[in-house]
Amino acid sequence: MTTGRRAACVAAAVLVLAGCTNAGREPTAPEPGGPSGASAEPGKTTEDVAAAVFGSVADVEPLAEADGVVTDGPRRTPVRVAVETVDASPESTLVTFTLYGTQQEEEPLPLDAFNSTRMLMMDVRDVSIVDQDAQVRYAPYLGYEEGETLADAGFCMCSTAPKTVNLDGITLYATYPPLAESSRSITLDIPGFDPIEGLPVSRS
């Protein structure tokens, strides 16, 4: 696997966090009081996440790899993903993965490649996971001002969206609500890729 990777992270103050859940294809807002309710507080700060991303995946053997295509109108950009970690804790679930292009030259990616609803937020909030044991789909934790709704969320506890991709790869992350205690694997759903199933869960 290519070692010269770049990484994208975000750092911001979070006022309210909510994880989106749904057993269907599209994540929606969770019921209050559940593990991903609007008052849920993930156990990792953005600084913790950044340290985890930058410090842990450089030499990790991927859990899985897959090929996909990012589309932008008629333009189709072949890409590859390597999933490095699925780290579950009682408060949250951290997934890290690296997106690669197929050539050394930088290829542009559209703003809505991984965020089709609020593309100007420049993040990867459309990347979701499915807790295979509970059969629940989670979107990343989203932050919004008190009094606003989930649709107003201006902060995602996930990576900044990549603007370009090449053979060096760019490491991304997203932080989700906690998995069921009995869960041993997840499915990772990245736009442009078939669902990546059977990813083993590590517990921290």
C-alpha cells in the first residue's frame, strides 16, 4: 500500500451532537434518548480523533479494500479505498479509511461526492455504517446550534471532503454513535462504492 498519504481532518467547537440512524438506505434523525440522541456526547474530541488518524493508520494492514467510481456529470473518476480501522468504544465508533486515485496526477473530485445535502460544508457526512448485529444504519455525529434542526447541522465529526485524489491517497475518518455491545462487524457505505461488508470491530 502506498505510504505517502495525506490526511484530512476538521477541528471545531461542537454545541450539540447527533448521530443519524435508520435501518434503511437514508440515515435520518434518531429518537431522543437513544444512544445517538441529540444530547449524546461522543467520548473523543476532534483533537483525539486527529491524533488517532495521523498516528495509527500509517502502517496498518487494511481490513478491506475496494474499487469504486466518483461521478461528476459525465466525468467518472476511478478510485480505490482501503479501510484501516473500526474502533468502537462505549461512547462512539471511529472509522478510518484511505481514498486513492489511479494515477499520480491529482484528479479533481466534486464538492458533493461525499456530501450530497450540504456540499458547501465540505465534509464526508454521507459516509455511513451499518451495525450488522442491530441492523441499524448510522451517519456521523453532526453538530448544530441549540434551537436548530439536524438539517441545519454545520459541523460533522468527520473529515474535510477531499478536493482531489491521486496515488498517494488521502486518509479520512468519521465518528459515529456507539455500536451494540454484541456487534462484531459493520458494513461501511461510501458513495461510489458497493457496501463493504464484514469489517471486524475493535474495542477500546
